[in-house]
Amino acid sequence: MKRETFLKKAKKLGLTVDESERRCYIVHNGKVASWFWQEHWETGELVGTNWHTKSVGQESDPYTDYFPGTFWSNASQMLNRLVPPPSKFKVGSLLRCKETKRNARYKRTHRVGLMIESGEKQAKIQWLAPTKEELRLQELYPNTYGRGGVYTEWVQDNDLEVVSAA
């Protein structure tokens, strides 16, 4: 990604970039992102390379083969790690599950529910009519599926469609 484009995107997300010559860093919410600027072989413009994230306290161990963190293919993946993108639906929207293979596997095709919480490209759905099997799961795992006969579940955005907007 070109330097100007990246800096605009980081500023839009509210991130501050610390630059020292060609090595750059962003520290945000206990995570450190780092990368290099290098000249493009054809145009001579500065482009980013070597996108990497790790936690603040993690350090490499020179005596073992331990190198903490993750290398990313592009800048957008690294920025999504620092500032996760929100769900494309608003809290309070009435949503329905699309007819997809994943929804068919989990037996939630065409189910309707209310979005009660937004996540990282996913929504926490409170289903309007839970089945007996779902209520049994709720008794076994109350921290995962909710309490008191109100069955909730996290569903990815691309498996949902809007019935009524909030």
C-alpha cells in the first residue's frame, strides 16, 4: 500500500503512526504493529512491506526458535487486527438468516431474530422462538447461549439479511 493512502486510512481509524526513518510503529490497545517503507522499483514511491503485529509484552527469544506475533499479507489485514471492523447491521435490527450451507448445517435457515450486540463482522442474535434442543443447550452452557429461556447466538454478517432496520 502506498504511504499516503496508508497514513490517511490510519488517521481515519484514529491511529497515530510513529516513524523513524523507514521503520514505523503503531501502538494501540496493547498491540504493536510494525512495517517498513521501501521505494517501489518502477515508480520510486514509498510503499509498505513486512506488515507485522504482536502484543506489547512479547519479545523474541534468541536461544529458541520463538518469534512472537503474526505477519500479514497487506496493510488492511494488519489494521483490522488493531481496530476490528464493526458489524454492518445496527443493534436493534430484525434479521433473518440467509439460505447458505453454514446456516443449513446449524439448522438456522430462514430464522428470524433481533440483533442485541455488535461484534467483529458478526452479530449476536436473540432468536424469537428457540427450539427445545436450543433450550437444552442453554441449560448445559448458560454463559455461551444466554439464560432464562432467551436463546442467543453469534452469527457472521454474510449469513444475515435485514427484515426490518433499527
